Amino acid sequence: MEARLNPFTSPVLGKVFKHLIAAGKAVTDDVLPYTTQELVRLRVSQINGCGACLDMHFKEAVHAGEDPVRLNLVAVWREATVFTDAERAALELAEEGTRLADAAGGVSEEVWANAAKHYDEDQLAALVGVISIINAFNRGNVMIRQPAGGYEVGMYSH
């Protein structure tokens, strides 16, 4: 499979992706745990069907020491016993924030209040940022049919 457009050689799409990467750097581990960020990125990418992002974020999380079993269970987080209440709240917020068209009114008050029980205002802002940015990457990668499987840890960190 080959991508319809190459984001690394396209001056326009390359610039867009560079700005998204820069925006993503605003969320640091001291604001929101890296594990939580990667769990959210995986869940959103699963919902959006973005193989390239699933490939990347699974490999980056494993490289950072995350348990592959937990990563494998992100799709069924409601039934899995390996996630904290805070992680569950983040995953629920990620799902509602991604499936905006599925529910009138977007993210429910209940889901937001549950997340707010576990995260302070800066962390909530970071979650909104992570969810928004990974949704943008997913949509771009799905539209251009960016292939999955060839990502190597740290590949885009230059």
C-alpha cells in the first residue's frame, strides 16, 4: 500500500503536520502522564481506523515501558481490569470527544464531570489537546491512506 500523498514531501501537508506536532509538544509528561496520553491516542486511532497512528503509538508506548497487554485491551477498556479509574475517565472522554456526531451536544456533562474528578484544569486542557490533535492526525492519515507497519520508534522525532 502506498499513500495517496506523501506528507514529508508535500510542502503544504508537511507544514500542517509540523504545526500539529509542535502543538502536541505543549502537552508534557509533567502535565499529563505519558501513559494516559498514549492510551488516549490509541483509543482515538482505533475509533478512526488510523493504522499508521496505531502502529506508531503502540510501538512508542511499548518502548516507553508500557505493558503490551494493557495496550491490547484499550479497545475493550470497559471490560478490562487493567486500567485505573483516571485512565477510564480519560478513555471515556476520548471516545465522546471523537464521536461528536454520534451524540447531540457532544461530550456529556456526566463524562466531563467524571474526568474532572481525576484531572485538574491543566490536565483536562491537556486531554482536550491530545484528543483534538490525534483526531486531526487520524483524519489526515486516513484520507491519504498512510500505510501502517513500517514505523520505527523515534522515527519522527527529528
